[in-house]
Amino acid sequence: MQALPPLTPAQALFLDFDGTLAELAPRPDAVQVAPGLVATLAALHTRLGGALAMVTGRSEADIDHFLAPLRLALACEHGARYRHGLAQAARPAIALPDLAPVLHAAKALAAQHPELLLEHKSAGLALHYRQAPQLQSLCRDTLERAMQAIAGVELLQGKCVLEVKPRGVHKGRAIADFMAQPPFAGRTPVFAGDDATDEAGFAAAQALGGWGIKVGPGPSVAQHRCTTPAALRGWLSAADSTLEHGTVPGRA
């Protein structure tokens, strides 16, 4: 496997969280943030003139909890909500559908199978079956039936999780939207992710002249790959050291 290219001051950095910066855990709330990661991200944010954003399926509250006290630009819930100004709360990127029928069905299923975990987000919901992989088909069938009562939603398959989200929302759209605004505009994007939900982000970054980094195994359109979240964290740390002696575009 080839080494990742170095990060340059002319690039903008977009990062997924689970399976990319942090190793996956049996439950979303059990994820551990590696020592030094927050400090590395804070330094890179400065080195890149603020052109660093999280692009994740997580909620705003989750990301801020795991990366505290750091606050970054954010496209959360797969790009359904954006946060540009760091003093602001994330705002809906599009009109959000009423998920009541799907939420009702998912709650009933989770009550019957306690090993399932239901996450109710502001723009969607996620049904995790990592502790009961044999229930994947049941989870999918239940959600798809309930979704028939709602317009403007779609089902997203992740790693042992099914998510119902607004149709047309994806990480590629979020990256393209961020790249049209300062401090991202005029740079080339780099996006690192690990899952099928990140493929649209890789494609968008590369269409804008940048590149994607696929973390872990599996087919991908990403131009580059690294083996594990630990390997990506090592690359980020090295990038911080390299950029420390460089200059950010537009700055002395």
C-alpha cells in the first residue's frame, strides 16, 4: 500500500468520524477518542486557516462531545445540517421531513429486540444492529414499510446500521457546498472516510480536483487508502508537523 501524499497549505480537509478518526465500537456512545487527536485537529484547523470540517452521520451534540473543547465547521447527520460559524448552532441544509411514522415503527421494533439501538436525530434516525446482525433484514423491512407513508426520505446502509434521512442529502453535496464558501473556497478538498456512506464525499472531492482517502478495506472510488483509523491519525499528526513550517494561502 502506497503512503498517503502530504497535506499542503492549499488544501481543505474534510473528515468523517466513526471508523475514520476513531475506531468503531459496539455502541455509538462507547467510542474512544485517541489521546492527542483533539490537539492535532486544533493545530490543523489553525494551519489550514480554518479550512477543516467534520462531515459525519453523527449529530452536532455527539461530535462536540467527543472533540470537546474543540468546535469545528460541521456537516452533521450526513449533511442534513451545517455549521459554518463556530459560535453558531448547526442549521438545516434543506427542509426536514416529518419522521413520525418511521420513528413509531422503529421504536416498536427496538422495544421487541433490546439488542437494537435506536438513535433519533434532528433530521433522521439510525437503527443500529451491530449486536444483533441477524436482524438486519427485519430492520430493513420494518423501516422500508414505514417509509412508504413519508415523502422525501431515503434509506442509507452503513456498517451495521440503517439510517432514514432526507432524500438528496449526502456528504458529497455537503463538501461541494462548503467548498463554495470561505475559508474553503479556492482550495482543493481532501476527504477521509471509511464507509459506503462516504463514497459520495470521495466523488465530490475528486470532481473538485482534490482526493479521497478510504480508511480500511472494501471497494471505493477514493484515489488513496490507508489501513486503519490509527494510520490516518498518524498521517494527520505528520501533516501538522509539516504544515507548521509552511504558510497558509492568503497569510504571511
